[in-house]
Amino acid sequence: MIILSKQNPLVKELASLKEKKGRRRTGTFLVEGHKMVREAVASGMDVVRLVLREDYAGERYGLPAVVLGQDAFAAVCDEKTPQGIAAEVVIPERSVQPPQGRCLLLDGLQDPANVGAIIRTAVAAGYEDVYLAGCADPFSPKSVRASMSGVFFARIMQGTQEEILSAIAGLPVIAADMGGEDVFSYAAPEKFCLAVGSEGSGLSALVRGRADVTVCIPMDARTESLNAAVSAGILMYALRTKI
Amino acid sequence: MIILSKQNPLVKELASLKEKKGRRRTGTFLVEGHKMVREAVASGMDVVRLVLREDYAGERYGLPAVVLGQDAFAAVCDEKTPQGIAAEVVIPERSVQPPQGRCLLLDGLQDPANVGAIIRTAVAAGYEDVYLAGCADPFSPKSVRASMSGVFFARIMQGTQEEILSAIAGLPVIAADMGGEDVFSYAAPEKFCLAVGSEGSGLSALVRGRADVTVCIPMDARTESLNAAVSAGILMYALRTKI
């Protein structure tokens, strides 16, 4: 059976996953495109159902699937030129808990594409525990896309600054901030938490107050700052001793 | 005099600067917002005129200015919530010539926001000579915005792969590519050209063929790649010896 109407309740529910309110109601998010769906399945994410366009003829992974007409499928997807396959995936709910290795704390980052790109880099650089305090939702379409499959692999934990600082109690906190010491000459301990603030306003007073050391990226005097994702990437790699 | 009509020839010409065709016709691009205009003036860019919204009451830098009504100003700007000031600035035309120090070659990068963010990082990290071959236009609104004031400070040179490779003849070329040696253990020479390809297809055969060494960013096995701007930023900082 092919669902054609954009007014169909399931189509409306799937389309609502573009918004945080919709994702909160269902506890799921949408993963779009061949590659991302394949990675979501391979990484062991809990897939509720595939969402397929009527002309889709590819792999179905033995998963339950719903088939939509062109218009209904387009209404569900956030991509401008969707590929004919998407998956509704359960948001991995994790309570804020101590990290397993070195970890990353994002403090107030509002740009979903930056949050996603940073999660992508965090997995690559071996910062699997990613704490988010007051950030853009990592399960929004923009963030999921920018993360590539990062949101499937990272242990994302969202909470208040207080909850997160309490979970990482005892761990050295390395804060990224203007005027800190040169990150390239700083010798990092084996385990630590790197705290990165927003591009506009930096770290919150609470997180800054908990810092054991402050590091910065040396920059030409004419440059005030770097893009938040670029900056987080440089810091993560500069601090990591080995992968 | 306040120009109210969006059909006014000057308003139409300014609005055309959003497109490459328009910029090519006038040889200028538009810089939007208080901070970017201030930096353009301070950096010595050749400003043709300020473009002001009728309610603008700030600094005019002793420059010629045209004042537009709300609608006409909105039609000219690319920003969703423009700040009331923009500047039409002459595109610095540079012939492709040898670099002054270490330099960066972007090969086929199509995302304007990535091109801009990379130029921003290049200035910060001391790669002032930036060669672009087959890339998105660095003077598009998205790229200019992402570069912050990077496009004012970098020596941007656009040309074919052949022209650029000929200009950097004799300089060691460090190519970024999968399977290269770990950039963090590679000892870079004092002067070199870092060549970075597109996120999708990497370096062109021509540039890859000219590489003296290939380096890569070590990554967790589950990660295939990083965002192009993040990756270029990590590479530039890993290779630079001092600023």
C-alpha cells in the first residue's frame, strides 16, 4: 500500500520530526539517504521503520517499511533532493554519566550544523563521550546531516551545566578560551574533558569557573576567532595524544 | 534622497551582486553588517559606496553613500535580518603569482561556506596566499560571511590548476589525501603549499600528481571523512611550525 496524502496521520507525524516538539513527542528522529540509513542500521541504532518513496527499489535490511508517494515523501524529508529512503530511528536517551575516556563538553552552541560537525570530528578524534549543555538539538535534520554518522557512534549526553560538571567531577577540565595558553605547547593528561563554548559568547561562567587550565589556538592578530566547528576540531586533535 | 523602488537601476545592480554574473559585470561584491563593513574599511579594501537603510544613523567613514528604503535595502541584502549597513567593495583582482610564504591550494571545493571558513582559518594560521582552482566563488555572500573578514586579508588568487601549479613551481606540495602519512608525525619544511581537495572527490589528478608528500588526519575507523573546513583547519595548524 502506498500512502499518497500529506494529510495522512503517519505522514504528518513523520514530517513533525523536523521540529524538536515532534521528536520529543515520538522519541524518534529521521535519518535521510542511502548512506546514512545504511550506517544507522550497521551501527545498531534502533530503527522503528524505513520510510520509502514509491520508486525506491534498493535494500530494505529486513526492516518494517512504509511506502509513500512522491509528494508525501517530499513532505517528510528535510533534504532538498531526497534519495528515496529514510529511516525513523529511536533517539538514544542517555542519562548524564561519567565518561569512559577523554570527553568533550559543548556549552551553549546554537548552530545545529556546527553541533553536528563537531560530533563528527569528536568520533574521528576519539572523544566519544559528548556532553551538550544548552546546545542546539543534535537530532535535528541539519545536525544529523552535518554529523554524517557521528550521532550514531558518539555517546551523546544532554543535561544542565550542573549535571554535567557533577558527572565529570575529578576529571581535569581544559577550557577553550581567548588568552589561554597555546594549545600546541600544552601537554594534556591522558584523561580530560575539553570544554568548548559558543562562537558568540564563549563558555558560561559556570563551566569557565570549573576549568583547570585554559588553552587557545594561536591566531594572526587580524583574526578574532575561528568557526566553532573548525576551532573545536583543531583543539580536539591538538590535545589528543594518540587515537 | 532615499531610493524607495526595488526597480531603481542602482538597486537592481546592487541586488545582482548576490549572483556571480552580477559581480563579474561590476567587478564588485557586497559586504553586509556593521562589523564586516568596519573591517573592510580598516583593511584598506577599495569601497565604492556604502549602502544604507533609511533608519541607519551610525558611522559613515567619510565614504560616498546611497540611502535605500526598507524594501529596497532588503532586496539588496542576502542576510535574513540585515543590520542597515552594507558596502559595495571592489573585488581584488590578483593574477596568479608565486606565494610569499607557506600557502594553501583549494582544489574543486564547491561549498561557499566551506571556502569562506577555510579562508578565515588560513589568515588565522598564517597561510595568506590562498589559491583557488575550480572552487565556489569566494566573493559570494555565503563565502564572505563565513570568512568573517578573511577575504579582506588573504591574498586570494583564482586560476586553473595548471596556472597555479606553475606559479608554485619549486615549492614542496603537501597533498591532503586518505592513506597519506599521519600529518601529526610529518615534519613540514618552512615553505610549502598545502593542497586540499573537495569533500566528495578529493584532489584532482593533476594536483595529486604534483604532490611531494601525502598526509592525512588519523581517524577512528568508523569515520570516513571530516567536514572540509574542519579538515583543512586541522591540517593547516598541524603543519605550521610557528605563526
